[in-house]
Amino acid sequence: MRPYDALLLVSFGGPEGADDVMPFLENVTAGRGVPKERLLEVAEHYHRFGGVSPINGQNRALVAAIRADFATHGVEIPVFWGNRNWHPTLREAIESMRDAGVTTALAVLTSAYASFSGCRQYLDAIERARAEVGEGAPQIDRARQYFNHPGFVEPMADAVRAALASLPQTLAAQAHLAFVAHSIPTAMEAASGPGGHLYTAQLEEASRLVAEAVGGGHPTSLSYCSRSGPPAVPWLEPDINDRLAEIADSGAPAVVVVPVGFVSDHMEVVYDLDTEAAATAAKLGLPFARAATAGVDPRFVAMIRGLLLERIGREPQRALGVCGPAHDVCPEGCCQTRRG
């Protein structure tokens, strides 16, 4: 059991002003062949919100909540935060850790699922940042994926119940639960996990666990949002807007959109779901509610402490459903990219 002297929250990052938007998007898409026109289109999503993504503010709130939880429960290690694509960068975070004398840290990713973009790319970014920092950079391990941890599932289920309660009672009883995650290329999904196709398997299990906890026998579906990249490259489908049309055609009286693929309300949620999907539902005449994400729910924050303590053998691993806890250490070749 490796002792840890820090926890590192690792996230995607986001712009915090209009001048940040295009440099941020260029960082995100570097080497991926995304057309300039698509970047300009996505940039407009951010400019609708003053060029500010909510993700950094939400991560600050999460870091503060983790620190408070640690202090309450006697976990006496510092909490750092670094992003893959924007400030504070992973290099900046690791430099701060080195300067504070940290030697070994556990990284918790703000991604609950296995995939190249949701796990392996973060691990590669951590190792690049460690190499850039050089001598004295701490060793950093990754906490396991937590898609089926009760600290993630239970807040999501309560959020769905609250969204259902916001609908007229006559509609809520038969409302469709439309679970949504970030789309990724189908080739990337096929390579996710040690045996492939782990991204969709984990999403399906998380969706099932949340729906089961909510109860009521609601019809459910899984769809995707935030597709990007060259049009010729296939990505996971259907898009949530296409799914909403199917749901309306099925005769469902209402829909609750559940952002099961996200842990906080960042841009893909506030634009793709709260703006675009809500507008689509309105055009279809389909009553719409959106469930909240886990955010800083105390159970989610306590889960992060639990991931740390289980890793050093002080708490048992917790997982709901049939999949069991995800692996702590990625097998060789896990979640690599596949091109073509």
C-alpha cells in the first residue's frame, strides 16, 4: 500500500474570459484535424456565456469541499488541482506539489468512465507534466473509475427524482429518462478498457443503477452529445437531439435528461443540454426537465475521500451492481487509441 502525501484533482479545464476561448479550443483539439469552422462554431457556445466555462469555478468549489471534508475526517494531506487543457495546468500543479515537498500523490479524475479521452489521455498528460517539471516531481497514481460507486450513483438518482418532481405529476409518472454522455469516436470506444467497449458498458451500467434507484419503471435510453472532429470519422450515436425526436414519437408525456456522463454542469451540459436539447424538446412539444450533476454533493465529496482511503487499505472498496470496482492500475494497452 503506497502512502500518499497529497491528493490531486485532475480535470479538463475551461476558458475564463473571451480572450481565452480560441487558445483553449486550439489546446483541446491540437493534432486532431478539427476544422477551423468547427472551432469557431464551438467558440460561440462559450461566448454566449461571456467566454467563461463553468468548469473551473465548479472545480474550485469541489477542491474547497474536499479540503473541508478531509479536515472534518482527519485526513491531513493537501489537495491540489490541475487541468489538462487550461490554467491551472497540470505542470503548474505538479510544480506546486514539488515545491511543497510532496513525493507521492493520488490523482482523482473528474471523469467516471474508461476511455482514451476520459482516462488514458489524462494519465499521459500527467506523465508529460512530470517530465517537464523534472527532478523532484512527485510520483502520481490514478484513483479507479467510480461510475458505479454509491457516492456517484445516489446523488444522480436524487437529482432525477428532483427533476421528475419539477414536472406536473400527471406527466412525471411516465416520463422518459434520457441518459446522456459525451460522444467519442467509435474506434476510441472500441479500444476502451482492457477488453474494449468498456466506455459504453460502464455508461449502460451507471444508467441502469440510477434508473433502478429512482424506481417507477420509467422508460430509459442512452444517447450522446458534444460530437466534434472531422465529419467522416464515426462517433457514438444517437445524438440527444435525435433521441428527443424518437422519444416524442413514442408518445412519452415528458422527458428528464440525465447527464450521467458528467460530474459537474460544465459547457457540454449548460449549452448542449440546457440550451440546445431544451430548445429541441420545446419545438417537439415535449415537456423537459434536466437532472443535476453530482457537483459538490456531500456523498460525492465523501466518495473522493473513500477512493483515497481504500487505496491505502483503510476502507473497503464500494461498488453497486454486477460490475464490481474498476481496476486501480491500468493493464498494458488499456484505453489506447485506434485510428481509421
